[in-house]
Amino acid sequence: MGHSGTFSLPVRRPFNASLLFTFLQGRAVPGIEAVDGKRYRRRIEGDVWIEAKMIGGALQVHIPARAAARAPDVIARLRRLFDADADSDAIDGHLAKHPKLAPRVRAEPGIRVPGVWDPFEGAVRAVLGQQVSVARATHLAGVLWERFGADGFPDPQALAEAEVAAIGLPGMRGRAISAIARRVVDDGVGWLQDPESLRAAFLEIPGLGPWTAEYAAMRVSRDADAFPDSDWGVVKALGLKGARARQWAEPCRPWRAYAVMHLWCPQAA
């Protein structure tokens, strides 16, 4: 048996760790994830958990011996989840030119767009988040895991064949999750990692609309310019939605997703 390992994952500065960990904490599914302060833990198989803790300018990542062979994959997933390579100096400098965002950028420099641990899981959770609170969406993700998962979040094959609405979802929404799962079973996850492919596919699935497509593009596909213009937090912050919100955000290109994170700051928890 190999030895457990601790790895240092540098994070490009400036890095607003507090907001990112708070964001993840509010969405952590008990039994799969845990966030305590600036420490993130993730169950990756059986009773094996990895840990990433912010110390100085890097994430100190601990991987148990039983999962040592998965170290490169774990590091890559954490790099995406924590948006570790974003050029915050360039992003903040650009967004600070917007009169509405300038004070927000000064108050919270180094904001990142949280990614997802797994593309399929992230896509499913985007659907679970439609028209409900963060707390409700997180609860539903936990129920989904308990009903259809095993060692972790349910795999695509399980959800492709499941009656997902049985966890307390509208029927159309449950069928949309199964449609995503079937596509992943057939084609893999590559389409989820390409923003335009994801948007096109989501908008063809009954029950999914622009908000879900943009939110998933933002977090799952890592589109730095995604902008969910009908999002409740965006609408509340701007007093605008739809075309007027998009017009407001036009100067933020190509970093509109980071502008969204600034607008979401009061809702980060």
C-alpha cells in the first residue's frame, strides 16, 4: 500500500478564499462534501476523503494512501473547482472600469467563479437549482444521492434509468435530468465541458431554459463570459433583467461570469 500524500496547489493571487469557501459551504452535500472555514473535504470513493486547506498562497491537498494513484485527477479537479489559475489582476482591473462594479471590486478583490468537482454532477445540480433556493437545491442533491447513489453522487447510468422526479421534483425536471444522464452515457462528458455544446443541448431538453444553460455554462463549462440575465440575485442587484441586464453587462465582457459573482456577494452564503 502506498503512502498518503500532501501536495501544494498554488493559487494565483489575488484570491478571495473567504468568498469561495463560503460559496462551497452553502452548497455542500452532507456525506459527500464538507467545508469548515477554509478547509474543503470531498468523499471520492467508499470512506476515502480528500482534503484541501488554504494555507498561505496555496491549497494544501491531502490524499489518503488508498487513493494515491488518483492524485493527478484530484489535483486537476480541485484546480477547476477553485478556479485556481484565473488572472484576477486582469479581471478586477477590467471590471473596476464599470461604475456599478468598481466599489464591489475594491471591497472584494480576487473573486473567483467556483467550478464543479464533476461535470455531470454539476449539470444535474444546475437543474436541481431551477426556481428554488440554494438550501432547497442542496437538500434535493442529498436526497438524490441517498436514493440513487452509492459511494458518491449517482452515476449517469443510474439516473438515465431512474424516476428522478420521485425525490420531489416536477416531472419535467426529473425527465430533464434523465435526458442529460442518457446523453452522458452515450457521448461522455465532453459536451458538458464545451460552453456552446452545453447551451445548445440544454435548450433542446424540455424543462430547461436559458437560466439553467447559462448557470451550467458558467460553472460546469467554465465559460468566463456566461451571464444568467434572469437570475434572481442578478435581477435583485441590478433592478434589471433580460435584455436590459445584458446591456448593463456588455462592458464586462469577456468576464461577465466574474461580474455575476460580484453581484451575488450578498447571496454567497
